[in-house]
Amino acid sequence: MLIPFIKTLKFHCGIQSPLIAFHNTSPSIYDFNICSCARRSCFRIQVCFS
């Protein structure tokens, strides 16, 4: 079962800022950071596997 959590975070747009950052914080939790420089917004999607 997938349980997604979507949160809006403050995002500082820069050249080194990745559009999509993937982080595996634990064997059952995956974090996605999707950033848009045009809209200057960053969304964090946390997917938990249970």
C-alpha cells in the first residue's frame, strides 16, 4: 500500500538546484523533491511502503 504525502516547501532557485532529487531515507520511505525554478516552488513527496 502506498501512502503519499505532498508538502510545499520554501525553495531557493539556483543553478546547482536539482529539478528532481531522490532520497532513500529508509528501506520503506522514499522522498522525492520536485522543484520548479520558473514557479520558484518545491514539492516534497514522501512515499511510504507498508
